[in-house]
Amino acid sequence: MMAGIPVYRSLWTVIEASQAGLWQRFTRKQLFSSVSALAPAALFPQTAIAQQIYPVLGSVTSVDMAGYALVGGALSAALVSALWLLRQRNRLESESQDLRSALSDTQQKISRYQAFIADKNRRIVIWDGHTGKPEFLGQLPPETGAPQADVDFLAFGRWLKPHSAAEVDKSIEALRTDARSFDLVVETLRGEVIEVQGRLSGGRAFAHFLALNNLRAELAELKIERNRLRNSIANFESLLNSIEQPVWQRDSEGRLTWVNQAYCEAAEANSSEQVIGEGREILPTLARQKIKATATAESPFHDTVSTAVRGARTFFDVVDVRSPAGSCGMAVDVSSAEGLREELLRTLKSHAETLDHLATPVAIFDGDRRLQFYNQAFCQMWELDQKFLDSRPDHSELLDKLRAAHKLPEELSWKSWKENTLSVYRSIETQTDIWHLPDGQTLRVIASAHPQGGATWVFENLTEQVSLETRYNTLLRVQGETIDHLSEGVAVFGPDGRIQLSNPAFRALWGVTEEQTAVGTHIRLIEAACTPSYDRADGWKAFGSMITSFEDERPSRQGTLELFSGLVLDYAVTPLPNAQTMLTFVNMTDSVRAERALKEKNDALRKADELKNDFVQHVSYELRSPLTNIIGFTDLLKTPSTGTLTERQAEYVDHISTSSAVLLTIVNDILDLATVDAGIMQLDYSEIDLSDLLDDVSMQMTDRLQEGGVTLEIAASSQLGHLIADRQRLKQILIKILTNAVNFAPEGSTVAMKCWREGSDFVFSVSDAGCGISPDVLATVFDRFSTNSRGGKRSGPGLGLSIVQSFVNLHHGKVSIESTPGNGTTVNCRIPSAAAPHLIVAAE
């Protein structure tokens, strides 16, 4: 049993191969190996079987023998089948060889066909059925603009002209769905001509794209152009037949060759053939002769012709164009337009007369932006020459002329401003702008575009209105700001007793909030809010009665209120127009307190004034008298009659005499200032000889000049004349100014005094070459007890210049000092002459 298994398996392999039909893949070696395994058993059955069966025969039963018999029968059948299969395989190999030869021939033909198809002048697209993907063969030349990629080729709209792309798409769809062949000539976007053919073959759809050359391309282009011209002519004839204007075409002899439907209706014919056959004309003979004589190819005839159509007089706007083959023309019925033109002319004339009498400047420009109309107000406002306006200038030219005359607003970018101004001609909306002219005028410029072209410009002078509005708005703002910043409380009530206005001062005085005094609040509510501050009968109850009174005459009222908080208010109730009432409250608390303090201070000042007068009188007597005695006794000691003094005693006496004189001068100065301050200084006016006065002053300054080592130069005219003044006070003025100059003048220098007359005034100046006065000290030189000992030979109490200023002011004169540090000082003084000798009491 085990030895027969390989034979069985080999046979089974052959059977499976035969059943599966795989003889083509079953090799000769496999087949013969299987048969050789079966051959010994088939050719020599007894020997083979005996050699394998006999050794085990002793152990085989009847059942085993039956199995062996079946196996033997199967092996015999397999051997017969193998012999039949060998014969079949030989036949198949012969047929396969024939098929290979046919396949080789077919592939060679396909290669030749592909080489033919792969020409760069054609491309084939193949569709297998309705849903099959397209296959592509060949390429079109790149200059045609056809895409090289298969994906982009079928997007015909990207490389064919729109009408060609639509036609190809439609034809291919009809080929694939309805099996309709087609032949087309299409154009690419680059202007190249391509022939497209659609065919069906073997259930497949073929689209051949062929780039044409030479004569075929020219023929295709002519065919395209012919179709285009036919379509255009048909479209134009359809269009001309649909319009209401008569249109005609004539040959070179002037005979009608084509007319539209409107011409037939105007000629009262049923068809164009009838018109052409009968030669019906809608234009008169003279008009036709004029057209024939004047119309040329370069200059078409264009004029208005009067004729009769359907028994009515009609005006046609005729255009006739001449060509070598004949002419064509068109007539537009302008009968209604002629009537409207006449009516428009009458209307425009009426409007022009109306606009010419307006005070508002108006200008109308036509579609070419040229001045068509202007009124007198326009001419007067811009001050333009009428001849220039009558020349119909361009709007841009007019603006440039006005700008050159400085009559337009000053703009940083003139070009952009002008373009924006003239943009109304491109707009359908009315434009409004404000012009601020250099002469101060303000114009509202209204520009309205016309539907037929052009624009109307209206210039409204807003100068007075803007000025009034500005003043009014300014007044309101100032009034509001003024009322809000007033320290007085203000409240305005209407006739219904409701508050209309109040300022912060009003709310602060009465201690109420802004919500409690909001506009529209009734006076009763305000009265309740103000009651904690003042609830007497002469308060808000009286105010409410006055405000809501129905009396025709409402008198004003004033008074004073003293609130519980201690505030003292002066109030005033003032009637206003429109039955309104204004309440004002002035805080007089500080004034009342100041008044009381002033009264107390006034009483104290009166007492102080009395004490001052008593002091002046007391000092005048008690202080000056001992000094006079000291000076007198000092002078007496110097006389030889009292005895001889030693040198030291004489020196001491001189010191006493000098100190006493200085002290007497200081006392006199203090008394003089006190007298001036007290208002009791009296000037003793008399007629003074100025030359004698200057001599007296120079003599009195001799000792002081020698002591300081300074020279005095007086430059004065011998004709100074006389002056009405207080001689003693004027002398004091001169001496104190000279003394101050000598004190600061360097030794060996000169003090210059210049005197002259200006009218009735006596003017003099004193200059020294001292160290000068710094600006900070110069501002206080006339202050009392202001001393500047730097650079001076001797220091004093600082009363000299103060007394000078007081005496000069008493004479109604002026005194000033000019000084620069290091360059000396100059004192200028002016003393006016009084009208006549009289007494003047210094004002307090």
C-alpha cells in the first residue's frame, strides 16, 4: 500500500491539471514524470503487482483484494487519459504557435499605426462606452495652445475660443450618447485653426483633433469667416428688422436692394420684396439727389429731412453712408424731438430771463464743460469780463482764471481740489460744498449734474448767515460759560413755575444737588429742598408767588437774606420776556464781614492819623529845637570870644557840628516825608529865576564837591527864564540829586548837569561816572530806607531819592534813573510850571 501511493499521487496531479484546464502551464517534464511513474505498472502489471503484493499476500483479506482491484482499474484509466492528453497537448502547442505568429504581426501593425497616430499634428481621444475613461493618442503642436497634459486637454474652454469650446463639448456629448458623427473647424485662443472629427467604431467613440496647415488651414479659416459673416449679417438683419427706424440699402445705381420692416411700414408696403420691386421711396426726390451728390465714403450725409409718411408731415434725421458697392442709410423720426426742441428753447429762454433777475449767482455748463449760461449776479460776484464769459470758456479754464485773480479758496493741492470740484460731471448726485474765499466771503456751492450732460452751479452767499450763526453760537457759549462760572447764583423759571436753567453757584449757595434742580423741576420741590437753609416768609414762598403770578405787570424785587449757615445773600427777582423770571443770589458774606472790619479799621486809622499828626507836631518841636540849640552852641564855641580851644577840642567841636547838621538833615527829611504822607505838605509856589537857582545850588554844593574831589559842570542856557514852583522844594530836589551823584562819582571825575526848557517845563539830568546800579537795585532806588553803599563815599539812611520822588510828584513832574553797572548813572527829571502861584495840598 505504501509503495503505490506515489503512483496514485502522480496520476491525481495529471487529472487535476486536465480538469482545471491548465495544460498551458503544465510542463512537459511534469507530464512525463507522472506518466513514467505509471508506465511500469501498466505495461507489466503481473510483475509489478506480484513484486509488491506477494510479500504480504499472506496477510491480505478479501476486502483488501477488492481494494487492490479498484486501484488497478483506476490506474489503467489514468494511463489511457494520459495518452489522450498528450495528443491534445501537441495540438494545442501547434495552435499556440500560430497565435504567437498572429500576435507578433498584430503588434507590428499596432506599432506602425501608433507611429502614424503619434504625429504632432493630430491627437485622438477614445471613450469606451458612456462611462469609460478617455484614452489619449498623439499630441497637437504647442503653437496651437493645446495643453500637453491629458488631464487639461478636455478642458476646452481653457484653450479654445468660447463659441468653439461650446460647440466641441456639445458635439462630443451627442457622439457619445446619440452616436452622431460630426466634422468641425474650431479656433484656439491663439488664433490657430483645428479640425475636429467625431466617429464611432467598435462600440467606441473617437474624437480626432487635427492641426491644419497651408491650404487646408486657409480654407478652414475662410469657412469660419464665411460662417461668421453669415451669422453677423443674419443678426444685423434681425436687429434692424426689430427697430422702429427705417433702414435701407442701395446698389451703385441708387436702387433699393434691402429694407427693414420699419421701412415697409413707412412705405405702406406688406413686405420688403414689394418695396424693392415697386421701388417705393420714403424720402423726397430732392433729398435723394442731395444725398447722392454730397455723400462720400469719407463724409457721410447727415441732415434733417422733411417728408410725408402715412399722410402726415414727418421730420427724419437721415444718415446715409456711401461705399464702393452702393450705400446704406437710416432715418430716425425726430418729429416729436423738433417740437420738444422748440418748446425747450422757449422754456430755456423763460428760465434764463428768470435766472437773470435772481440775486443768487447761477452758471450752467454743457456736456463739454463749457459755459452755456450765466446770470448777472454771477458776473458781478466774480468780477469777470463779459466778453470772456460770452466766449463760452471751459470750466477748468474758468477756475484757473479765478485762481489767478485770488478769488478762489487757497488750497494746498490745487490739482486735486480742482479735480474733486469737477467730479460732478462724472456723478449723478448733487454735490454741495462750502468755499471760504480770500476776501472773507463764505459761499455754499451747489452743483447739480444734468442727465443729458453738463451741470448747473449755484453760489449761495452765506457770509452774513455764517457771521450771525457764529456770533449767536459764540454768544450762547459765552453766555453758558459765563453763567456757569459766575460766582452769583442764577436760576431761571418759566411761567409754569418749572426751572429752566441754573448754575453751579446757585446749587452751592443753597446746598442742593444737580438732580434736585434738574430742568423741569417745579419751584415747590426746590422750595422744599431749600427750606433747611432758610424757611422764613420772605424766602422761597415769596419767590414762588412772584414767579407763578398772573399779573400783567411783574415788578422786580431786591433784598437781603441771611441763611441759617451764616451766609448773607443779596437776591434779585427780575422779570424776563416770555413770562420767564430770573432769580439771582450774590454771596455778600465776605463783603459784610469786610465792611464790618473796614469800619473797625477805619476807626483805628482815624485814631492812628490823629496820633501821627500829634507825633509830627511833637517831633517838629521837641526834636528839631534841641538840634538847633546844639548847632548854635557849637558855632558859638568856635568863635574867639568864648575862649581859645585846644586843637583836639576844636576837632571835637567840628565833629559835633558835622554830626548835628547830618542829624538835622535826617530829621528834616523824616518830617518832610511824614508831612507828605499825612497829606499836609503845602507847596509855596512862586516865580523862580532858574539861573539864580542854579547859581545858589552850585554855591551850596561847593564844600561837598571839594570834600569828594569831584568837579561839577552845569550846561544850561542863559535863557532858561522863570518857573512857577516851590523854590525851597525844587532846591532840595537839585541838591539831593547832585549830592547822590557826588557820593558815587570817583575822585577826579566830573558830575555833569544839563538843564533845558521844553515848552513851559523845566527839564534837567545829572550824570556821574560812578560804578552804576545793578538792575535788581535799580528797581528799589526810590523806596524809603533803601541804601546802596557799595561804591559810595558815604552812606545815609536812604531817604534822599524817596524825598526827590515825593517832591517831584507834588509838582506833577516825573523822575527816572538810567544806569548800567560800570557805566555810571543818569537821573532825568521834569518839573512842569504851574499856571499861577497858588497853594497845593498834597493828596493823601
